[in-house]
Amino acid sequence: RIYKNRKCRMETCFDLERCRRTGFKVYVYPDSGEKSSENFRSILASLRSSNYYTSDPENACLFVPSYDTLDRDHLSSDYIHNLGAKISRLKYWNNGRNHIIFNLYSGTWPDYLEDLGFNLDEAILAKASFSDNYYRHGFDISFPLFGKTHPSTHGSGGFLKANYYPPRRKYLLSFKGKRHNGLIYCYTTHYQSCTWPGHCTIVVDVSPNDAHATSLLHNSTYCMVPRGRRLGSFRFLESLQAACVPVVLANGWKLPFAEVIDWSKASLAWEERLLLQVPGILRDIGDDQIMFYRQQSQFLWDKYFSSVDLIIRTTLEILRDRIYPELARPTYVWNTEPGPLFFQSTPGNPPATYPFYYDVQGNGVVDNAHVTTPVTSSSAPIVRLVKNLVQTSACVEVVILWHCGKTPVPEARWRLLVPQDGGKEIPIRVVDDHPKVMSRRFEPRSFLAPVVLSLDDDVTLNVQEIDFAFDVWRSFPDRIVGFPARSHYWNSSKSKWVYTSKWSNSYSLVLTGAAFIHSYYLRLYSEWLPDKLRHQVDETSNCEDILMNMLVSHVTRLPPIKDTSAATEQTNHGGVLSRWSDPRHFAERQTCMWNFEEWFGYMPLVSSATRFDPALYKDNVAITRKRFPKIE
């Protein structure tokens, strides 16, 4: 049995057919009544809040015991005795098949062997400090080692706030460790032309001051991460967050999530026996490479390790890719923005349909667009708008969402109202959907193009404004690109974020009444966001633009993009007629922003002071030299 379990693979020790029958669902056993640590309670809470969670064990693909298995050092106060017997009595244990066990600390003094003190049988082990000798490739998961104070949800971001260049900091290499009741730091500066050992000044500072330790990390280019009692070390994640490039000295350590993360882009693994060569090697690494390491470290921290919730979500996504290899995300998805947690992998949505991977795949950005406009009245402005749309260079289809109380105008009538002269005829489709709620405008549909121009029916935009905005979007396909803008600011007296429609020199939202949006975000809005947020939008018939902007900025960590337009100078923000004069409308939007912020756990909106204008915009030159003169 021991030999068989050591050879476990997904094909031999995991019931894949069960998962294909039930879908990828996770069941957590009811509370065992045993003691549990704060970290383990966070893990269970994250699993129960996951989109994959099910309360019905008969429909589950993966099972998680509710016994705390994180600390298996029998000298620890969190150690549970006779755990093997208790777990084996679980109703669905089935020799561990389709179960996962989480562990941070294995073994005990003095050897700290990789022993959990009970038989795993055929269960998957998600374990920190995994060594290559015990790691079952393609079956177990190398888990990160995190401390008792690690945030449960919404952890703080990386400490790199600006890309200072050159990127070298005060200290070349530092180390933070513990000895007795104090902290030990060892560092050497950049500016000493010396070799190590013997010719450098090595400073050892013993202090219990955590602020001092944090300061050292922030002022070091590289941070040494040697093995601790076990192979893993808390220093690894600390260095990652501080954008201090980890230099790992732990032979055989399987780094966290190494199955999908390319750690060579964010850290250096070094042979322990060649320790004395480290300073010389580090000095030869160029500034560009240091900057690349540093930026990648922040991406990995923010996407995978900043909270227990992200760690668990990443674990589930790795397992999902194994169970459904046809839906598995490519390696570059795991190692480039925005990461796999926003990659809605389905058979009909290959990577080419996402707004982030055009450069990675070497593909050009699409050169056509789809237009969708909700109609709330049967007035003439919608006819003028559609006439302009079919004359644009990129439009391939117009979809009219009929939210008006009157009977919809037939498509044949639209072809008469909007005559098209020669060339390719742009189809005009009318959708009389029910219920007529605000979120329907972002419902994924069978579009002919991956980008959607979302318009209100009373927008006034000419052909050149639309063509110019589309040109801008093609340079930034992962952003919302549009015309009317709004902003938010921090009110220190109320200690709250405040929504404002007042004109200023910056903005953080582009209203979706006139904006280009990649269809990928429509899927995220409709399938990834919780129902309660969309329900609030539908109840108030308001705030859909705030929610979409917060979603896109949450994914990209970037602001939207505002284009100039002729209407901007003449009417209220691109001609979008609004209800700003109604105090209730404004109060609803403010409440929406607070509720959305609470769900995201932070304020995802990012401010920008950039507006895109056409070349030669309002320059005193001949109009024939201008490509978009009508925007002026």
C-alpha cells in the first residue's frame, strides 16, 4: 500500500469520472468539534465561499475533511491526536480518494521529517516545505508557508509603489532570521568592490524590532531565503511582498505552486554548497533583469499569495486544470497579468478571445466591433445614432436591446429607416428580452466581434468620434475606452470614498453609455460577479457602469481611458442625457459604490489624468491634414 500510494497520480488514485459527472464541486465535511487554528478556519471559510462549493456530498468532486491538519508537530498545541483513525471513519473517505489534505508543518524536533503522523492513503496532499523526494508530481500540490497573522481575505498588496530606475537599493543582499529573543540581519552594500568572505563588511544586527526588519527588506535588492527547521521559510513570502528578489538556499525544495508558476522569473534558486559565490553572482545581474524580477514578484504576490483566500482559490484552479485538461490554462496565463483567476476557461473561449494575450500569442488586435444599445424610448435619436454606426469602418453588427414599453420596431422596418448604400450591409438585430433589467445590457451574446461598443439610445456621436475611439481601444484592448467620465475621491471627514460627477482634471470611471468594452468583461460581469451585486443594479436601474468599471479595474489594476469628442465641449459629457438633477439618482450611485467596495474588499478604481486626442487636434493647420477633423 505504501508503495502504491507513493506512485499515486490523478489517473490512478483519483476518480476523474465522478468529477466529469458532477462537475468540479467541492464539499467540506461538517464541523468536527475538534480544536482548529485560525488559519485552518480561514481555509474552510474560503472553500465554503468558493463558486465551486456544494453542500451536497453526492454532487461533489473533491472532499475536504474538517479536521485541522495544518500543524502535525506533536509538540504543538494545535496537534490533534489519533487523527488517522478519525479521518478514516469519514463517510466518504473511500481510502482517501478524491480528498485533499492541507498541511503547513510536518514532523517534529530534532529531524522535522515529512511525516504527518497518519496514513494519507490516496488523498492529495497540499503541503508547505515539500521536497522533491516526497512530492508526487502531478498529484500533490506544493503549498506556500504562511504565518498565523496572514490575512484571511483582502490582504495588503505588494510594497513596490513605483518603478524606480536604476532598481538597485541600499543593500545588495540581506537576511532576516531569529536567534533566541532577537532578530538577526546580515547585509552587505552595493558600493563595496570586494569579494566574500574576508573583504566585505558584514554587519550583524540583533534586534527584536519588527519595523527594523521590514525596513531592511524594503532597502535590499536581494533577500536570502535559506531553509529553516524545514525546507520552507516564512522569509520567502515576506521577500516577495517587499519586492526583494528571493535568493533561495534550500536544495530540493519544491517552491509554492511550482506546477504552474515559473519561479525563474521572480527568484533565484542557488545550490546551498556554493553559498560563498552568491554576492559575486548577484553583482553581475543587470538592472533590467532586477526590474523584471521585482515586477514579477509583485504580480505573483498580488494574484496568488496576499491572502489565504487567494491561496485556496489558486489551489482549486490547479486541481480543476488537472481534472479537465482540455480546459487547462496555458503557462503564460498563470505568469502574466491578470492571472488565471479571471480566465473563464470554456471550450468556446480559447486564449485568443481574451483582451490580455494578443502580444503573447503574436496575434494582432481585432479590427472590427459589435454595437449594442438598449432602447428605452422609440424616439428619433436612436435612428440617427444607428445611421452613424453603420457608416463606421469597424462595425460588423448592431444589436438593439428593446427595453421600451412599446412594441419593438421590426428589423425589416429598421432596414428602411437606416438605408445602407453599397458595400457590405451591416445586420441590425432587435432583442426584445425579458425581464427588462439593466444588467441585460452586459449579458454575453453571440457577437460577431470580440469588442462591444455599448451605447445608450440618446447618445450623440458622429462617425469620426466612433472611429477614433475604436483606434484607441485597439491599443488598449484590456481597458474600457469611452467618452463621458466620472471620478471618485476620499472624504477624510467621513472616512469614505465619494462618487462625484463634477468636472475635474482626473477621472476614474468611463460611463458605459458610450464606451468600448471587450466581450470578455461581459462574461465576467454575468458569470463571475455574485448575483447580489447585479440584483442591486437591476433593482435601482442604476450603477451598472460603476460596477463594470470597478470590475475591469479590479482585473487590470489600471484606469479606464477617456477620449475626446465634439459633444464633450457642447453638451453634458458626450451628450449622454442623465438624471444628475435627481438627488435620489445620485444617492443611489453613492450607495452602490460603498456596497461594491465592501464586496471587493478595497477600492479598485484607479484615477487617471490622461485624455486621448487625435493627432493635430485643434492645431492651426490645414483641415486636410487631419484625419478626424469633425471631432473638433
